[in-house]
Amino acid sequence: MYGRSTAAEPAAAMALSGVRVLELAGLAPAPLCGMILADFGAQVVRVDRLSQSAAASAHGDGRRERSDRAVSPAGLWRSRGCPSPGVTPSLEPWRSRGCVMERLGLGPEVLLQENPRLIYARLTGFGQTGKYAKSAGHDINYLALSGVLSKLGRKNENPYAPVNLLADFAGGGVMCALGIVIALFERARSGRGQVIDASMVEGVAYLSSFLWKSQNLGLWSRPRGENLLDGGAPFYEIYRTSDGKFMAVGAIEPKFYNQLIKGLGLNLDELPAQMSFSDWPEMKKKFASIFAQKTQAEWCSIFDSTDACVTPVLSFQDAASHPHNKERSSFIKNDQGEMSPRPAPVLSRTPGVPSCDRDPFIGEHTEEILLEYGFTKQEIDKLHSDKAIELKDIKANL
């Protein structure tokens, strides 16, 4: 009942079936991590603070909600409140050690003594130690400290932080999920759990390993925005079409570049050499002028059957309806008609199964979950009257 399943793919067949996760509610990176684990079969329960908005996180689907006080007695969490010993990664998204969980008596040192198989994941921006460990921050700050932000941006402009995908979600949520899966794999051999210190700074830095290890290859020898892959090259750029849309060009290799030139109606022999850096600015102007003469659809009709590495820049709506994505069922629709990406990557035997249900409301499953953990109805009513837990009766609101 925690994880996702369909009649075609029962939960028992999923890769993380049997794994139970207690997710302590936080901002977007932690819910993404929980969503990934739930998508591949883990049974995830999210514990929210009281008096939050009734609207769930954007990544809440596939999990059940339980709402407790963050400052409630440790016994509410531990005695019967925690999932069964030996199988539970715990996902905690609050700054550095000692800020919240240690004050509750629920830090990893305590819980690992009680349950040596526990996998305790701590997902934070700056990590559990270091000068900034107790500091607040957001994606742009983690990008800045990792060194990655210095590489992002156009020529003669300030560094540019894209939407918060890199540090928050890739370096944070995805890397944390990877750490949990790695720890689960190791536990199968050793029988022992461990603590995961998932820092978004370090996660996004690790993602940028190619940038670090290619420093001596000449790929980044020019100022930002003038290199091969950062907007300097005319054949690795985005161009506006006559209907105000865009085409993405990534024709790096000569054989692909030749097809780009052909599709643009140009003669390769009449152009400067592809890697003539000094000619790149003028070539970008030439390409931009040509792309502006046709619509996006017209350019697609020219390049779709080639290896020129030219593709349309699609809106979310267009991406969901694009023939390639539709053929692969890359996007799925929930019961409310909302589109979202299906779980990736695709596993041949035990694929992730997306939930098509609406996102749960905070406190919607509190009573159901506590009953499963052994609390009586009377005990739950007492906790509710003491304002230690929050219950939300969805049926009463219908």
C-alpha cells in the first residue's frame, strides 16, 4: 500500500520491493529521492510537520503521508512508530548534525545502536561537516561553492544559474537515492547499515567530473561562453525559427557537421574550417540568419531523417505529444489528467511503475499507518487531541 503497483506489475516484482523508507518531510530534493525509491517499489512513508499546507509536495505521489510534530517525544517515532527493524533507510533532509534529529534523540548514532541494519540518509546542501554545515542555502549557493556555476553562462555575461535542477535535484535527490541503493547493495553482503552524508555541493561537483578531468584537453581554455560546449561554437547552439520557436544544434563531429551544413543549404567548401575559433562569431550570425527563415516544423522536416544532430526545442506540452516520446510512453498521465515523466531508467524485468493516483494530502494516512504500527484507535485519538499528530479525513471533505 505504500509503494506503486499496477495489475500488470505487482509491487512484489519491482526492484526495491520489500524496502521500507521513512522520509522526513523537507524541500524538493528529499521528496524527489523518496519518489525515485517509491517508483521502483520501495514502501515510503513521509512524516510531515504539523500545521503545514494541506497541499502535498510536487513529488508526493506514490507515498503515504503521516503528520507528526517535529518536536514530539522520541517515543512517538520509535515505539511502534518506526517501520520494522532491519529494512529501513531513513531519509532526513535537515541541515547538519545536531540541528533537529539529535535533539529528538533520533540521530543515527542512537538509531544504529538499536538497529545496526539501518541505512540513515542525511541530505543537505553543504554536508554534515565544514564551515557552512549549519548555514542556509539554495541550489544557486551549492552550484557556486561547487565550482560549477563559474562554467555556466554566456560570453561577457555574469555566470548564469539555470532552474534548480543541477544541485537540488541531480546533485541532491538523485545522488542521495543512488547512495541509498548502493548502501542497500552493500548491506546484502555485510548485514550492516551505515550513514549517508549526501551534500548537494559535493553531489553536483561529482556530476561535473567531466569538466574537472577535461581541463587539460583544451575544451575550456577560452573564456566562459567561447568554448566548444558552452555556447561558443556555432554548431553547438540554439537558434530561433521564423515562428518564434527554437532548434537545438549539436553537430560536433565532422560527419554530423557536414550534414548540418547540407541541411542549411550551404557549401562546405565555401566556409571556414569547422574548428576555426576566430570565425565562430560570424558563423553563428550566418546560421542564425538561415534558421530564422523557416518554421520549426519546416526545419524538423529537413533534419529529422538525418544525423545532423538538430532537434526542436519542445515545450512540456509538445514533449509529451512528440511522436518519439509517445512511442516510448515517456510521459504518463495521472487520474487528474496531469502529465509527468515516467520512471527512468527503464529496467527490462522490474521497471519502475508510476502512480497514477493524486498526490496524498498531509495527514491523510496518519491513522492508517499508526494502526499498522500497533497503535490502538484510542491511543491515536489521544495523540490527536494532544496535538501530537494531525489527521485529515478526506471522505468528510467530499
